[in-house]
Amino acid sequence: MPTAVKIVVRGRVQGVGFRPFVFQLAEKYQLSGTVQNNMDGVKIYLEGETGQIKAFLFALKNNAPRLSKINEILVEETVAQNIADFTIIPSERSGTSMLVIPIDSAVCEDCLNEMKDPNDFRYQYPFINCTQCGPRYTIINELPYDRPYTSMKDFPMCEDCRREYEDPTNRRHHAQPIACPTCGPRVWLLNQSGKQVDLENPMVETVKLLKEGRIVAIKGIGGYHLCCDASNEKAVAELRRRKKRPLRPLAVMASSLTAVEQIAKLNEAEHKLLQSPESPIVVLKKIVHYQLAESVAPRMNTIGVMLPYTPLHHLLFTDSELSCLVMTSANPSGMPILYKDEDASRYLEGIADYYLVHNREILHPVDDSVVQFNDGKLDFLRRSRGYVPDPFLTSRDMTGIVTFGGQQKTTFTIGRNEQIFVGPHIGDLENIETINHYKQELNHLLKWIDIPKKLAVIDAHPGYHIQKLVKEFPFEEVIEVQHHHAHMAACMEEHQMKGEAYGIILDGTGYGLDGNIWGFEVLYGDAGQFQRMAHLHYTPLPGGEKCIHEPWRNAAAMLIYLLGAEGEFLAKTIFEDNKAEIDTLKKMIDKNINTVYAGTCGRLFDAVSALCGMTKISSYDGEAAIQLAELADEDHIFEPYLFDLDEQDVLTIDFSKMLKEIAWGILEEKEVSLISGRFHETVVQATVEVMEKLLVRSSNANKQVVLSGGSFHNRFLRKRLTAELIERGFVVFVPEKVPCNDGGLSFGQLAIAAAKRSALQCV
């Protein structure tokens, strides 16, 4: 009598070749039964000898396909049905969803080799894919992940594709986006007027246009990019002019790792990440004499680089004269990613010379993910394509909690059982288009994840759009969470930290519990509660948001407020073209007209950047801080400036002395790179001194500390502060899987909500 078992496999097990893998394992171990996708994951029924079933289970766990990620394997003995063969049976669409939505993956080597083979029937086909690569999340309409529920439903398979699709031994068995030139999507080229250019090979013509210096809008997996030759200064400058993007660095796509090494330094970890299935943009340090156009990343020591991640991208590099292309998101500033053809033609009129388009519909747009290695650890600037919506696992029940993030770089997060689903990067909620995009993507993920809408969490800032947005959803309860507590909780949740910890939060903007703007804090607590132990001395922002967009105003206000008449003299001397406006700023401060008070790391960096003449007026978010950070050598230890600590109940850091010395240093024409380095070191040493004093005050010996907030993308701050804290015996945790900026805010909000709910249930 054969042994029989029922197996449920949960995790990322659909859309990754898992069923054909199971089929081949069953044949190898001479087992009969069935395998089936369902809303709970993958269900397997096996019959055979006990030893063979054990061998099957070992291989199932240890040799799964490269894109799969098994979270749980449940095995239950059952009664044998005496089935003769092993078969793959149709998916079951009923029941409660426990599915993990498959992620989009870079094209694999097997498909690339076929695409380059003149004898292969998919030779130079820009949509070649298999179970181990290609679009997933971006083409799914409904679950489970089967072709009729994707945008590939519009492309009936030809006989050749059907034969591969139905063959359990073929690597394209049940590859839902399977296609070929006979039956699949196709590309064509449109001119500026939207008229199709009559060509035998649109890809070849596109390469020719790029070599001529033209700007081409290219439709990819997750949306449109604007593309031009990255070595052509005239083309890059024209792209900037048309897109009204004067200084923000542009991402580039290099043809190969060899091409990357001609523009940037590359270590083993960066090498591996560039070639990973996720294929993100990786921020690298430029080599001294790199050959790209200066305007690709002006005034920067770093450059964002990715490798081709779709077959279409690879076909753009068939000409050896093109080794590096600008590949930047096509959306206008402040707008969500462009992914619909009609929107691209409308918004890119006068920007793109040509459009390389295709007829595989994008259902869920995703931006490119952006990462860097910061002090040897992964640091997400943006977590999106290739990573979303892959869930994080936790030890608490998160069911029914949905968190809405903040205002900038926003994401949403959904809890289901012990899974945490962070949605794609949405952007800044500044216009109706982005808000609608947010609602569309949240509604889709809520539908797929299928949870009761019990608790919604929003940022406590009364002016954020999510305050209104949450009212459009039928939640039983809505709670508000302080911005920097969420940053702290995100890092603690990621590392599954137990007990309480210190949280050093260096950030740009967060609404404080006292009504002021926070952003340079030391907190103490856990996800359930926190105390504010120290912060930066408040200074005025006359005109509010205008001070953020024009950092010179912030700098002048700081000098006037902290240094009185001497500060006013320094401000008018350094910003002599703005003397009349400085008089107005002083009056606004004196009379408290349209003036808010802030103590944030972001505004401090803005002020010093403006004083150094780096960024008086910002053209993109974070520009002033980024430009200042580019000047500081992270491998050098600088002498800090003087600073003061006001030791009341809550420690207060006062950088008046530092700002005075910096301002006089500017007038004395001291080297700005030295000023930047000393400034960075002062921030580090002030924070370390705060931590030492807090330990002296404390009644416990807790030395766990997390570093979070957007300012910790700064390589110098993360590296030096971590080193100084470790030297003093602290155990330091930094975000590595979610962004330390506001892209990780919703993740932290979920951890806080779950902790508060657990506390209430224990009462």
C-alpha cells in the first residue's frame, strides 16, 4: 500500500516555474499525484514509497527555482487514491487568498542566448521570456496568476508556444507571458505626431536614432523611459531642457558590466546586485575620468547605473557604438510614472522625438528600484520594480491593518496574517493624478490580498493628503502615528528587534507632537510607545515651504535667529543679492508672521549647503543636502566645529557656534569641501555626545540603537556615526530592506499599529 500525503507550499510559488519543477521532481522519484495552483499557494498530492516522498520533500525545500521563495511547507498524511500518473491540474480560484504576487524579473541568460541565436524562432524577439524571467506583477489583473487573468489574454498562443507551454519538461511550461513573433506582442516606432513609421525593424531604427542624438520615449515593463545617448552632451542637455530638469542626476543603462566599469567603481556586492533578477539602479562612485556627458550627473561623485533587464533593452545595445544610454523615468516632475500610451503621447509632446511602443498592456506601473551600498550594507533609496509586492514575514498577526504612509516618496502597506506587503513607490501626493494612482494601486492590492478592513494608519501631519484620502476607504478605525516613531519602528520591525531601543532619527520633515517640525531626534521606546529624549534646537522657517525650496532663506533665518545682529550682517554679506528680502525675513521672524519652527537635519543641511554656495534654490527634493554630502570624504575624519548641549529634561543640540564659524569661513574663502567635512563630523560628534549623556541619565544599560530617517542615505553620516557608536559599545541597526526615507514610513506604521493592537488585547 503506497504512502499518500497532501502538501501545501506557501510563499512566492506562482509564476516562477514551481509546478513544472514539482512535476519533474515527482517523475524523478517515481511518485504519482497532482499539483495545482490555488488561492492558498500550491497544493500537491503525492502517492508512492515513503523514502521517495521524503527525498521529494528534501529536494522541494532545497532545490526550488531561483525566483521562488518558500515561506512554509505543510505536510499531512492522507488516504491513497491509487492514482497512476502525476499531472498538473487546473488552478482553483476559490477560498481565502494566501498568495504571494509574483515579481517582475530581469531576462535570464537562457532566454538571452536564444534571442541571440539566428536559428532560434525567437531570434531578436523583444518579448522572449520563460518561467524564470519576464513580467509578472505588472501584467496581472486577477489572481491566481494564470494567463487568462493577465494582459497576455489578448495574445492566443501559436502551436509552437502552446507545445512548450503544455510540456511539463520545458522551462516555459505554464510561463504565462510566453510569446513569439508569430503570436505575441510586437513593437513599432511612432514619430512626434504619433504616426507609425513604416519600418521592417523598429529596433534597428531606434538604435540609429539614438546614435544621431535623438530622444526616444521607450515603453518597458513598468512604464515609459526617456532615452538618449549618455555620451552625447548635446542630446543629454536637450533632454534636460525639454524635461525642465536642470540638475537632478539622470540614471543610465550600461550595455554590460564592462561598460559599467568604464564609468564607475564596482565591488563584488555591486557587481552581483546589478546582475540579479531584481536588476535595480545601483548608485556607484564615478571613476576619475569617465566618458559620459557631464550633464548626466552634474556636480556629483556618484552615478545611478543599471544593466538591461528586458530583452527589448538588450536589443538597444546591438551596435557597439552605444554602450551607455540615459534611461530616466518619462513622467513630468511631480506626476506618477507614465505607462499608458495615450498619456505618454500627451505628456511627452515636445519632449520625445520618437516613441518606441508595444501592445502588451501594462496593468500596474512600477518605477525602477534604486539602491546603494552604504557602509557595506544595502540601502534602498526606492523599493519598487523587482521587489514589490514581495512580502516581509513577521512574528505577529498583522491582518486587517492598512497603512497609508506620508506625503513624499509615499508607499502603502497591508498586513495579512504574518505577512507584510509594502506597495510600489507612488511618489509625492501633490496632485490629483498621483492621488488617483495611489488609490488605484492600493485598491488592486487590497483586492488580491483580501483582508477585512479593520484598522487604517496615517501620518499625524494635519496637512497631508492622506488625512482626506483615508476617508474614502471603509475602515472600522483610523489612528494617527508620529512620523519619526514610524521611522524608528520600521527599522526595529525589519530586524525583528525585541525590547526597547534608542532611535536616532535624522530626517527632513515630520510633524511633531508639540506642533513644531521635527527631524533631528533621539527617541527611546519600541513600536508600542516612545519618549523623545533629545532634539535639535528649533529655528524659524519664515514663509514655511518657501524656505525649503529656497535654502538660502532658511540659512539667513538661522543666522538672524541664532546670532542676532552679527547673524544679520553675515546673512546680508553672504547673500548680498538678497538684502531687501533678508529685511523682510527678519520682520517675519520678529513678528512671527507666516513662520513655523523646525529642528530638522534636512533643514540644517540645506542651510549649510546654501552658505557654501552649493544650492541657494533647489530644483529637486534633497538637492541641497545631496550636493553638500558630495563634498565630504567619508573615509576622512575631520575636526568638528564647536557646539552646545542644553541639558534640560529633553537634551537640546545648539549649533549656533558651528554656523557662526562656517559663515565666517565662507567669507574668509575657506575650502568648501573642508567646511562640509567638518560640518558632517560635527553632526556625528554632537549625536554621540547626546547618546553618552543619555546613558548616564538612564537607569538601564540598554545599548540597542537604530538609525533611520532620510538623512541616513548620507554615506558619511551612516558610516561615521555607526563607527563611533560601536566604539562606545552600542549595538547599531540600520534599514537594509526598506528605505530609511519616507518610502519605509508605511512599513513602520504597520509595526506600530500591530503593537498597539496587541497591547489592547492583553489588557
